[in-house]
Amino acid sequence: MKEKQTIKCPNCGKIKKLSCFSVHNNRKSGTQAYCKKCFYNKYGYRNPKAKIYQKRWRIKNIEAIAMRAKIVREALKKEVIQRYGGKCECCGEKIMDFLIIDHISGGGGQHRKHINHHTYEWLKKNNYPTGFRVLCRNCNWSSYLNNGICYHKKNENKNKNEKEL
């Protein structure tokens, strides 16, 4: 049987199992392992009092936090939309509130499940890969209903066929 490793905490001097320690990279003295109690007290990580303070602060400032998150999300969306053309590929709509990213070959639901629903972050992190386009919500929905063909395109083809006759 293997013996469990034990080490001595440099702060309190107690000898404990290795699993009871947290490692801290200190610039001056290098890597040090403190017992979790000393580690949390010394560096303030996961300090119960700090958690209570943070929770109270978040409750007091919930509107400011939500507003900041919304601004960050909108900026990210705008950046991604601009990278993919900045307007609907089908009808030319430019109002940002109407525009979304579409998976050209379909499979958006599966892809969102795979990347945990953070499509804009994923696109930016992966350097804006091909296979995506900008559509307005109407064109996206109508192409979903008509096997990948938007009503605009469907009507254009219909009008061309009528003119040829």
C-alpha cells in the first residue's frame, strides 16, 4: 500500500495530508504549500467573511452588474456581427437589434449545446471561422421553415420564372 504524503505548513507548523494543502506561487520565495485554513486566512481566497461581503455587495448592486453585463454582451455581438459583414446577407437589414449569427449549413442547435450557448464568445475565441453568416431574425426564421431558403430568395426565384414565361 502507498503511504499518504504529509507535509508541514510553513505558517502554522501543522503536519497534514497533501490533500489538505493549497499551493500559492509567491514571487519572492517561490511556490509554497499552505494548509487550506492558513492559505485562506493569509490570502483571503474563499474566506467566509469575504464571501458574505461579496454576496451582500452583489445584492445591493444587482442592477449595475446586469447593466455592465448587458453592455459587454452588446459590444461583443456588435464586434462579431461587424466581422461577418454587418448586415443581413439576404435582405440587407442593418439594425443591430434585428441581426443574429446563422450557421450556413444548419446544425446551430447542436453547435450551441456543444459550446454551452456562448456563440459570440466562441466565434471570437476561434478567430471568426467560416461557416457562419449574418441574417436578420426574419430571414433566419423563414429559411428555417423553408429548408434553408428565405422567403426573399424564394420570391426572387418565383418572379424570375414568371418573367421568363
